[in-house]
Amino acid sequence: MYIIKSSASFDSAHFLFGYNGKCANIHGHHWIIEACAHGEKLISEGTQKDMLMDFGDLKTSLRSIADSFDHALIYEKGSLRDKTMEALQEEGFHLIEVPFRPTAENFARSFFEKLRQEGIPVKSVAVYETPENCAVYEEG
């Protein structure tokens, strides 16, 4: 089995609605997405001969995900009051609503699924909230 790995990063804020602790408050992270692609065979001909896939293709997909979340407030659908949403929108903040609690675990699965939909032979996705803490999603 061949495995290649690449990463991309973004900075954003989130909070965990209904959480009993510090993470219930809006706070930021320097998120790192690390994806592994895998396969049994290398490409046998052409400009990508003897590669599993072009690292640039994996990096481009990861960068697209990271760029879409960069410098945003990520929030779970239904977790902010209408008045709060109106005020934030009036101020022109970059807001991203997700259909799940914005945890590293849920981001790892969501990013895995996005990469899979793009045709990347993804094996796993790790999402780091801090240099010491990450969540990994892989189908198994």
C-alpha cells in the first residue's frame, strides 16, 4: 500500500454550543488539516509515472478547503439567535454555518468526505486544533 500525505492550515473561530466549559465561548485556532491518500498501485505511464497521484492535486484540494474556512466564525446551525446573526451579518463578518457541532472530530469527517467527493483516494484526515491535539477520521 502506498500512502502520501499533505497538509494545509487556516485560522478561524468557533464555539461549542451547549458545552459546559471554556470552549462554549468564541475562541480561535490555527487549524491544520492533514490528509493521507492511498492506493495499491502507482501510475504506470505519462507525466505522473511512478506516483500514487500528484502531490499538487492533493495540496490544491486541501488548500481549497482551508481557504474557504480561513478567518471565519464557524458555528453550528441553530446555535446563534436571529438578532445575533443579523448583527454579525450587518458588520460584514465572514460566517460559516455547519450542520454539526464544529469539533475537530466532525471537521475531520467532513473534510474526508469533501476530498472523497473530489476523487481523492483519501485514507484518513487529521484535524489539529492545537499542535498537541488532533482528531482523525478514517473509514474502517
